[in-house]
Amino acid sequence: MRQETLTTPDGASIVLRTWEPPGPPHGNVVIGGAMGVWQDYYAPFAQWLAGQGWRVTTFDYRGSGASRPPGQSLREVRADLFDWARDYEAVVEHAHAALPAAPLYLLGHSLGAQLPGLLGNQDKVSGLLSVAAGSGYWRENAPRLKRTVWYFWWVLVPLATRLFGYFPGRRLRKIGDLPKGVILQWRKWCLNPRYSVGAEGEPVRRRYANARFPVLALSMDDDELMTLRGTHSLVGLYENAPSRVWRIAPADLSLRRIGHFGAFRAGQETVLWPRMAQWLRGLAPSPGSAA
């Protein structure tokens, strides 16, 4: 594994890690992380996937994980979800430059499958494997979450963010610590029936509509946060991309549980991970997309 710091066009410093395969690579995989989840979480899977012949890159969005300089307070971080999309875009550009003739796939976990619709270099993407991702619109949340999310968005988030200058999710055991701009923009998205497209309007709708890479979305039927309806809503934002939604039940794989986070936990090396590698290989470049 190699760690390096990438400077984005707007001057942010992003720490990324790359795992090289033992032989000639099948192609690039960029893993886009979930909200509040650092790239450390994906390291076991990234290492395993590299062993299967892929060049794999993980990263932390600005202001989070290794991309937040030691000693920097989250109060000082000026970032929103558009900035995080720019970070994602810069990592895609960096990975593509390393293997310009090879396909580049995005493996997006939750938020990591929502942001690709905002990328300005979608022509460099050969496909998106979406894992446990959906629209964050609150009425499409899983039933247990929906019972408490009204309080979360209308009371806890505004109050805590105003008090601390960022969202102290770790202290509250909710999501994770997030910059003020990220949590408040995400709140706006989650309160809109059309999620990011509805909250941000026509320019963002066009960005999603520009995506032509194939999308395969995996929906876990024991996901404690996302529903199948929410997954279909998210995939629908990629209105011009060839897409499929597959529902996965843990029992079908002889697993007790997968949930929202379980797909990347160590222990899946012989069960779910080989299937995910197979699904990546099945994301053939769409006509007209760059390799």
C-alpha cells in the first residue's frame, strides 16, 4: 500500500492510498466512502481486491480522516458536498492518469454512490457498483430510522451544529464528525423528495443526466438505513445511465447479517467479496465512454 497527498485544483489536500496488484491489473477501482466513514474501514477489502488483480484507491474527503491535518478543528473546515464531489473527481483523475488505457470503476458505499452524479469527469468512469446506497430522503429511510429521523433533522442537527460549529457525530454516536457545510447541505437534500436533484435544482439534475456509465446497485434487505425504494430513487437520478438494482438477502449467501456496513467487514473474503469482484468485472464499459 502506498499513501500520498493529492492537491485538488481548488487547493485542498486529500490523502489517498493505493494498493497495486501482484501482476498486470484488470483496471482501476476507486472506492468512494460513506458519510462519516474513513478510508481505514475499506482497507481490508481494498487489499483483498488488489490481490484479485485490481489497482485499488481509497481516500478521505477533505476535513475527514487522514485528510484533516493533525490539530485542525472541524470548526475551521470549510467544505460542503460539492467540495467532497470535487475531491472524488480529483481522485478519479489521479487514478485514471496512472492507467489511462484501462477501465476505471467506482465502488461507491452509500454517499460514495450518490456523489458520482456530480463528477465533472464522468467520461473517465467505466461503471459504478453501488453498495447499500439510496436516496437519503427521510420518508424513504428504513422504518426504524424513520421513527427518529424527524428529531435528528429538525432538532439535533441544527442545535448541535450551531453550538459546536460542526456536527459532533462521534460524541452523539450519530454518523460521525462532519463539517458544518456538509451536514447542513445533506440536511437540505434529505428533506427533499428528489434528494440532491430536488434540493439543488436543474444544474444538478443535468449533471446526473450526463452520466452514461452503467450502474449496478446492491440493496441489502436487512439494511438498517436504506430501503429498496430509496435505492431505486437514487438510481433513477442517473436517468440516462444503463442501470440494474439487485436485492441481496443475507440468507441467500448463508450469512446471518450484512446490513448497511457489513459488505466491507473482514470475514467476507470467501462469501460476498468474490461476488463483488465478479460484479465489477461484469460492468463492461458503455458505448462511447472512455477507457
